[in-house]
Amino acid sequence: MNKISYKYLTAVVLAALLLLACKGEDRSHEYEELTEHNTWVMNQMRDKYLWGDLIPEQNYKAYFYTLTKFFSTITKSVNQNDSWSYCQIDSALTDPYERGNFNRLDSYGMDFTTITDPTKATSRTFARVTYVVNGSPAAEAGLHRNCFISEVDGTRMTASVATKNLKEGTSHEIIFHHLGTLETGEYYWEDTTKVTLQPSKTIVEPAFPCSKTITRDATNVAYLLATRLVPQPYETQSASNIFLNDMDTKLTALKADNPQEMVLDLRLCNHGTVEMGHRLASYIVPTDKKSEVFAQTEWNSRYSGNNTIYKYDSSVGSMELQRIYIITSNYTQGAAEWLIRALQLTLGEDNVILIGEKTKGQNVMTEFIGEGYGHRLFPAVCYVSDATGNHSYGAFSPQSSISENSSTYLLSMKEYGDEEETLLKAALDLIFPEEEEEEQEGE
């Protein structure tokens, strides 16, 4: 605020207070009550926010904004292109890490996209199921990847019907279909199934729902699907490291199979911690690389004591891999990207082959720092830099660009871990190119 406007504001406030005092009533507390929520936000952000030192004084009118608008005003005012910090209404059913249409705290347990009738027989809209959590209402109703929902409670599907009725809520009668193909190459609906989708509920999604060893031509390929890189689920407020333990168990089992290659599936991984990414990477890189740096954090001047350099963890056994194939999507961000960047520097960019879609490009860590006035604050608190100290590495574009939602892959959206599933098959084709060539010759 410049000196002129500050003096003007001061004069106005003093005049108002003087007028009230002359009337024998002090009402200055009313101004505090109208602005105290945003004063609290400013104090929190100036302290812990990565760019807290850069926050300019806000126009006095801004302190009368809603808390959410004021928070956004602050993050924009530092001019750091901060698209990662956020605040949310404090609700028992608020999921800070929603992924598409999938929410863990009140959900049917599925994600989906909307698509125009792939058979081209009509111009109707269908909800194409892309993800289902085991034990969820969606799974119990018989839904799985690549089911096509056409109706909800007798109403034909539209984009608005899908997002209104398939994310959370009461039970619904739904109709879904499976897609088939004729010898002519044309698509048709193989069946029509009507089921009851039970009410939404809290879903504890496994962090590592699928792991397996694929063997071809005496070559073992480790496959691991990670949906989030966190040590325990936040849904149940559990303090036990059940996800960390599960990761250790699965990676140890994969290591025992002596894999020569690995496919790490991060397409659903949209949050996590540096520590979990660090531990996962430590199972991958060769033992002679364990002395190298995985990543380092850079906090603001008040919290510089939190700055940490993470070297690979020598306490875990390595699969001694020289190369890795990583599946990505436009959900992939945060810890998954820090892991990708670390492996690029350690193994060499040519030995980290990305398959799928461009990632988000999150180079900062966000953290819950305060709860008040019906909201929770999650600002960026530190950079996550690579081994060279660079935090400007940005999003990652795959060498093999494939969108599994493309009409090209209408029939190959199979379950995760299925060797014919779109993106896993693409990775295996890169690992075993001779097989792909033989198939093409046979055609």
C-alpha cells in the first residue's frame, strides 16, 4: 500500500472511530470481526509460505474478501506462478487429493470420463469407467475398467448427469454395457446390464494395488502400480505405516525374482512425500549409485533448518536396474515427478523411458499449516530440487506419447497389470521389440 492510500485509509478509520466515540459507543471491534479471518491467513502465510517474504501488503479492501478469495489474492500477488497452494473448506468429507471424479472421503470408488457413443449408432453420451477400487460400491455393483454407463435412474447419460450422480450420493439404478467389435472393425454393444449402485462411502484406496513379475524369453520384468506415495492412509487417521510396509513387502518380493527390467506405473499417482519417493527409488538404482543425491528441499528463511539433502537409502536392497520404464498421465504430479527427476539424473535420461501423457510439473511441496474460520490452508512450503539444486525441471513429456482415453484404445483399457492393457503393453513392446515386429509381420 502506498503512503497516500495508507494515510487516506488511516484518516477515514480515525474519523469513523472519532464519530463513534462522540456518540458514546466504541464499535471498532466490528472492523476486527469482519477482517480477522484474513488477518489470520496473512499471519500464517507470512510465516510458513515458501514465498512468505515476497507477500506485499494487500489493499485494505481485500481483508473483507472471503477467506478463499483472499488466499488466492495472496498467492497471485507474489508472482511465482503458484498453482499448487490451495485452501479448502474444513469438512469431514473434503478430500484434499481428489483425482478426476474419484474422491476417497465420500465416493462410489470409481473414476470415469464421458464419451460420445463409440458405436456411432447414436450421438448419446456414455460414462466410460477408467478406475474402480476393490470393495467400493462401484466394484460391488460389478463395474470395472472399460464399462460404459448409459443411464442413471432412467435418465440418459450426459456430462452433467455423470458428474452430479456418479461421484457421490445415494443409491442409483444404473445401466452399463461392454463394447465389442465385429469382423468388419465396427463396434457394437455386447450386453446391457442393470444394477444398483449403493450409496457412496469413505474409500481407503490401496497405495500399491498391483505388483507382479512378468516373464518372457527368460527375462523378468517387475511391474508395480502406485496410486500415491504416502506411508499411511489419511482417510482413517491411521498412524501405522501400512502403505510403507506394503511397498517394502512388494518391492522385496519383486527383487527376489531378479528382474532385469521394471515398469513403474505412476499414472494414478497425484500426491506423496519426498521420503516415500526416496525409498521407492532406492530399491531401483544400482548399489554403486546409493551415495548419490535423490533430491533436496529448500525452505524459506525462517525454516531453513528444515532444508534436507536426501541420498539414496543404502539400507534397502537394490534391484540393480540400469533402466526403467515409467507410465505417466496428466494426474502424475508431486512425489512421482520428484522420483522421475532423480532417476533421470542417476540412471541417465535415456534410461528413464516415459510412456503415456505429460505430467503436471509440481516442483514444490505443499503442507497443511493451519485450520481456522472453517478452512484449512495447504500452501507451498519448500522447493523440491534435484541433485544439482535445480528446481525448474518442470513437467515431463513421455518419449512414447499415448492417451489410454483415445478412441484408438477403446478395447484395450483392461485391468492394471494385464499384459494387454494399453500402457503396460506399450511398455512391454519397448522392452521386447522383436515380439512386436513378429506380430506386425504376421498381420
